[in-house]
Amino acid sequence: MYNTVFVLCLSFLAVLAKYEIYEGHTLYNIVVKDVEQAKLVNGLEKQIPIDIWMYAMPGRPGQVFVSKETEQKFLDVVENADIEYSILTDNIRESLELEKERLAAAAKRKSERSSFGLDFDTIHRYEVVDAYLTELSIRFPHFVTVESAGNSFEGRDIKYLKISTTHFQNNTKPVIMLQSLLHAREWITLPATLYAIEKLVIDITERDLVDNIDWIILPIANPDGYEWSHTDARFWRKNRRNGLLPGDSCVGVDPNRNFDVFWGNNSSDDVCSNTFHGTSAFSEPETAIIRDIILEHSDRLEMYMDIHSHGSMILYGFGNGELAPNGLELHVVGVAMAQAIDQVKWVEKPNYRVGNFAAVLYPASGFSSDWVQIAGATLSYTYELPSYRGQSGVNGFLVDPDFIVQAGYETWEGIKAGVRQATNKFYNRVAEKEAILR
Ligand SMILES: [Zn+2]
């Protein structure tokens, strides 16, 4: 009895702490007039501990999340530069509590599934997804295997699925890789990979996608950060690397700045920053794991999609503004994916934007889809799924449970469109090579 009370008290305190760390934080809307203003405000993340939720660009407002301690410094810079700003929310705690309530209510009204699988009523935790991947490999051994890629910094097993009717033994098939949750707080990205698994393993409606492709799906690329975002800090982005500063006053490397591509050029060397790139390229177990999977399959890796949120964008290399040699092809396939999503998206969500990472979002370095493009994928993309804009008006990482299944469904429409084009290109190239040899 006392133990139960004690545990209940502890979990109550944990919930309080989880929200208290954001007490006094404000989410600002930033409107920049020109590229100079954009550079100034976006570059601030390298100097003071602000959290940029959306980079400002001329014609697109930015969102910056600022703590009470940093607020004055931030406002001084913004006001001195005559940059327009307004408050989106000064009571983030209310929004966090609303998300928690709505997710809990949605989890209770669990829809009955007619078959085996995870539901799309809620956002599943690491342990649930981890067990699910193993269960899939046991139930569908003729075409699904689960691989342990290695351990995260805190020792969590990072598992991925291989889906292949020929057990990855047929080298004339393209390999396509899909991953989510490299950034911990981007919860809405998990349903995108879980939905793809559902359509490729449990509820197969497009046989060609199962037969003609070898799939690699990694649903939780950063499990330590992801769990931390559930238990301690909802807006945690990085992994949980510690020991870099005495007393661990700042923790975590941004895994999506840690890949060996223009490493360190456009990211932060400050351990406390949200875009801290680590002590060297691939210093983190989470990124080294993705590197090794890619290198194992680079000879026939046709497409790679790293799913993030938010902003309704499909982005391709490179983060310094240069284009990959097949930039036109990347753009054409990207547009096909965006159009497929736009056809089925909720009307209030914006249309997807497609383009070069630096041109559409913001210049950045060391991120996964750029490295994979160079390491051998023909088509490598970063998806930014749409943001939540619910009752609270907060536009960001919080999840509206009503949107979970839609996020999975519409993203899958985009993936399908892209994958079909990629697969056709792959088989055409194989046929051309054979014709030359004949
Ligand atoms: Zn992200």
C-alpha cells in the first residue's frame, strides 16, 4: 500500500517536472523582411540557448521558443534589428496539458482492430514498438525479419525491419529505406513509418510494392531522446549523450547535424545548443548505426526518406545550397510525392513545398539525407510533416490524436508515388545495362 502511494507520488512529481521545465517559456512568431534579417535571427541559435521550431524566411514566419532567462537577450537582438515579432503562446504548459489529456482520451476510446497490429489512436512508446517489430518477424517470417542494429548511447536496442519476399538475396531489386524519430520530439513522424509497415506487411493492397522492393524501415532512430521526451522534457530534440561537460549541465548531440557531410559548417559547437553537432562526425552510436545500414546496401539503394516534423516540406540536398548532380530528378520525384499528399491532405493544412534544403528551409550541415545522397542513394529526402494546429492554437510539435492516422495515411500516399517512380527508374537502368552487355 505504502509502496503504491510512494510510486504514485513519484509519477505525479515526474509529470509536474516534465511541464515545469517549460514554465515561463514563450513561443514567438517572427516575421523577417529580407535574407539579412533571416540570417540574424536564425543564426542566434549558435549564440544564445534559444530553440528554433521553424526557421524564418522572407515570406514565411519563423517560430522561436525562448526561456524566461534568455528572453531579454533575444528580444534585444530582435528589436535592435527592427524584426517584427509577436507572441504565439506564453502559456505552453496549458498546451502541453491539453495534448496529454487529448492523447489519453484517444487511447481510451481505442478503436477495435480487425487484425493484428498497432492502432493509430495514440503515439506508441519505445517498448511497444520494439516488441511489435519482433512480433512481426515471428508472425511473418517468410518476408519480414527484424535486425538489431546496435545500442543507443543509453543502451537501448535500435531495431529495424527488413521486408523482402526474397530475403534481400535478389540483387536486382532496389532497396528503399524509411526512418523516423531521429529528432526525439517529432512524435507525429512515428505513425508515418508504422503506417508503411502496416501497408507492407499486414494490410497489403499494393502487391507490387512488396514484391519489387527490398524495404528497410527504422521507426525509432533516437530511442533515448524519444523516451526522454515522454518522461522528462516534451520538447527534447537531441540524443542523450552525456559526460561532455562537467556535471552534465548540458546533454545531447543533435543526431541530424552529426553525419559526415560538410560536418560542422552550419551547426553549433556549443554542447548546450539544440543543434550541437557532436565532437566529431559519427561520434554518436545512433548516427553510426544508420551509416552502417546505408553502407551495407549502398550499391542498390534507390531511395532514402528521413521523416521529420514540422513544416509540410519535402527537401533534398544539399544543405549548403549546392544541388546534387541529379537535382532535376530529385525535384521531379519530390513534386510527385508532394502532389500525391496534397490530393488527400486535410484542407486546412498547407500544400507541401518541395526544394533544396537550404533554399526552402535553412542552410544546415551534417544531416542524414545529405550524407545518404553522397553515400550512394539515387534519391534522398527529408520529409517535414505538417504541424499541429489544434484548439490551443499552438503550431508545433504537439500531436492532435485525430491527426495520427491521417498523418500515416497521407504520408504513405506520398511515399508510394515516389517509390513507384524510383523503382521504375531503377528497373529501367538495369534493363539498359543488360542491353549494353548483350
Ligand atoms: Zn527534425
